[in-house]
Amino acid sequence: MNFRPEYPRPQLVRKPWLNLNGEWDFAFDDNNAGVKEKWFQQAASFDKKINVPFAYQSELSGINDPTFHDHVWYAREFTVPEDWTDQRVILHFGAVDYRAWIYVNGQYTGFHEGGHVSFSLDISDHLTGENERIVVRVEDPSTDETIPRGKQFWMEKSDAIWYTRTTGIWQTVWLEPVSPTSISKVRFTPDIDYGDVTIEFDVLGDYLHKKVDIEIDFQGEMVAKDTIELYESYNKRSINLYNRQIFRTSFHHIGWNWSPENPNLFDIKITLRDEKNQMNLDEVDSYFGMRKVHIENGMVYLNNKPYYQKLVLDQGYWPQGLLTAPTDEDFKKDIELALQMGFNGCRKHQKVEDPRFLYWADRLGFLVWGECAAFPSYSEDAASRLTKEWLEIINRDYNHPSIVAWVPVNESWGVPYIKGNKQQQHHSLAMYHLIHSLDTSRLVISNDGWELTETDICAIHNYNHGSNDEKAKYEAFKESLSTKESLLSSKPANRGIYADGFEHRGEPILLTEFGGIGFKVGADSGWGYTSVKNEDEFIEDYRRVMEAVYASKGLHGFCYTQLTDVEQEINGLLSYNREPKCELTKIREINDMWHSTIVKF
């Protein structure tokens, strides 16, 4: 069966590739004996089959075992296509949680640590030209609280806000051929104020005097073309797209910029040529959006205009695949359902999402706050691991216009003493400044929820709206949101909004977690922050909570908890299987009711 057959890297597309998803040999190694017994050289110990890219804990893996197995092995055979002769063969992993050792034809090929971002290995020198064999050894310490875990529980049975773990390969594995001289990286930085896009790319191999052609199209029409002769491996070009044409740069003209209302994208082709020998060495297709996000006058601005963000919290879990979407269409469906309900974006919670989700967010017009799995317990090793993952996250996802903010820390997870602890405050500050040093085009939230340090958005969590019959609690919730002063003085989780030594400095205030109304549908059971009994109560409770948000004169956006139920949580707007809990138009009517909110600022 062909699992997840779509091209996995939408921001750097080459035509020839080979998908390695599907059935692999698999084994648990509970005694951690595989290395000593040289399982990477033999197949005898692989007594199970698994469907890659689904983790063994998931139903779609074909194993569906939620118990602890900290060491697992994968193996499969493949044949390199004949027309890949004289090319370098690159082996790509979308994500492997948490540590991975790769062997090709019995030879150690490489190692990667970090469970949430892609990595690649050049395996050319380990190939035989006949039937080839890949073996992957994985270590995923089930109870280690110093590795980035996100919502993956360190106990066997999920509970409260913690879910089933994901061990091993959980995104696409694939091969591609590249020329010994090839493009290794592309990076696009738009500047809508001047109409420029800055293009950066690296070339590996014998690059000297080779030529690179850059072609940019918009809706099928070529708008720019440039040719560069290479003298360095790293190259940078700025191309003006608007070409001094007033209709393209007018404040009122929005046809060229990217936004949820107008998700316009430029297609770009980069061709590396050996002119002397009259041959193309490499050709990659990509895309970018002309988009700007910044803060000004206590508001978030998108493309130089105040923009009220209506986000929904998205955990990115599926009942059959856990962290892995069963199909590419499932990514698209989640975004379309959120758009139908009147949301203009999501906060991807405690997960680095598959690039295919980001592709659909770019195409459909959906804002994304990118987040990373947190470590539960602070240590110097934990801080180092999280830092390394963020370097890889930004390197992979920089080009997606849908991403407008990064969230490195959530609710003081892993930094429980950040209120007064200088080391943990420095960790938060270090992540804030590191991300800004790597990416100047997006906002960074230092500790989403409370006990913020330096931050671009004052992000507050408050679930204290109470049930419908708790009038006093609701009025207190509404009052706590009513003004900037009441928001900043609130302690919704008995924690101050800012850590000691830090204070609000005019940044926009958003309510980035709230709601979570529990509504049981079908056979599901579980919990929510409050609960209702039927669809009418569900709609009215949502309306009641949103009225308090829209009545605020201090908020400039929100993120409602949450898009779907997840395992024991039944507080989604949709069930775990993505069935609406009410007519989606009624949620949209509530979300769209107060269009004049922005004029308050």
C-alpha cells in the first residue's frame, strides 16, 4: 500500500525522487542488544512489519502498541533507478523521534538527534548497485523529561493534557538523485515596502563559473528573470518585483501580497547550468509570498495594516495516525474546516508540523504560529537540545509565508521557576534573541501564557470563564479581559503575566488560550474546561465566551482552544474524527459578528 505518496518537501522540489514509505521490517529491542548483535548486518531479528511513516503506537502502523519500547529497529530493501547513474543519492527522513542511527548495506552512514525536523544523508558511497538495504536504529527514552516531548506523555497511558507517544519514523522517508554540483539550500526574504525579494542559495561541488537562471512567475506570467555567474558557493540576489509600477505598490492594491484573504504566491524556478558543457546540473522549483508582519501602536500589522488574528489551537493529532496525518488531504481538510468557522489561522501547539501542512496553509491562506515540543524538566542538556531543534526548524520552514510567529516556550513548561530564576529567564531570553537573530521577518513570543520575559506579543491564557450557571465567575472573567490594565494585572493561573524584572512595553496583547468547552458526541468520553449537554448549549456557551473576548478594549486577537478533540480531551469544535459538533456556519457567525473590534485601538 502506498502511504503518504505526495512529494514531501514542497519548498524545494525536484522531479526525480523515490518514496520509501510503505511496509518495512521492524523489531523491538527491549534489551538494547541490537548493536552488539549487529542487527544492522542481518535480518533475522526483525520479526514484525510496520507501515512507514506511522509510529508503532498508531493504528495505521499495523502494530498499534502503546507500551514502552525505547529501542526499535527498521529495515527495508530498495533498488536505485537505473537513470540515477552518476548522481549522488540522498536519503531523506521527514522526522524520526528521537535519536536515529542509519546503516546502509551494513555500514554506519549517519546519526541524527531531534524528533521533529527533517535530516538528510548522502549514501552514495555505501551503495552496491544491486539490491540495497537501509537499517534504522531508533532510541526514544520514554520517561526522559529533558528531551523535547511536547504533548507526548512519559507514562504509558495518556491522561489529562498528555497524549500517546510517537516513537521512531513518523514522516516520509525518501530518496532523490542530485548532481555532484547542485543547489543545497534556498531562502526567500520578501520586502513589500520596496517590492523586493531577496534570494539566497548555496551550491555544493564544482560551482566556479557555473550559471544559475532564476525565473519568477505570478499566476502563470513571468515577472522577473536573472542569470548569475557563480564565483562563490553562497549567493544572494535581490530582485524588484514591482518595477516602479504604481498599481503594484499602491496601498490599496492587495493583489500581489500574501494574506489569508488573498493567498497570492510567486512561483520560482532555479536552474544550475554548466554552460561550457551545455548541460543542466540541477533544477528546483519553489514558491514564496510577499508578506510582512510587524508590531506597531500596540497592534499586530500584516502587510502594513492592523490585523486582528482569530486563531484556533491545533494539536495536530489524528486517531489513526497520532502525530502523522493519514493522508495529505487531512492537512487540507483541517485548514478548510477552520476557515469555514471564521478563523484566519492556528497556533500549532507543541508540535513542529509536517511541511505539507504548511504548504496547504500557504496555498489556502491560513496564518500559523509555529511552535516546538517542550521539554518537561529544565537542565543544561535540555536547553541545548531545544536550541538545536530551533536551528533546524527555522532552517526548514523559513520560506513559508503562512508562518507569522514563533513560540519557543509555552506556559513555563520546562522552566517552572522562571518567575524569579535568572537561569531560566536567560533561557527564555536566549531563545527569543536566537530566533530573532536567525529570522527577522516574524514575531517571537517568549513564554506563551504567562511569566513572559522580552516578547513581541503579550500572550495570555485564561480558562476561567466558568460554566453557564457560574455567573460570578463569568463576570470576573469578562472583567479580567476588559481593559489593558485588567489584562496585565490578572493572574489566571495564579501566575503573573510577566516574570520578575520584566513588564509590558506596549506590545500587542492577545488571549492565546481560552475556552475549551467540553461537549461529548457519540461514544467519546473525556473532559473539557467546562461542559455542555447538547448542540444548542454548545453554541450558546461559545457565544458567551466570545462575547467577553470581543467586549475587551485591550485584546488584539485570540486563539481559541481547540480545533478538535484529542484522545481524552473532548473540548474541540470538531470531534477527534473531524466531525463538526454543530453547524459550522453558527461558529462563523459568532466569530464574524464584531467586525468593528479593530477600531478600538
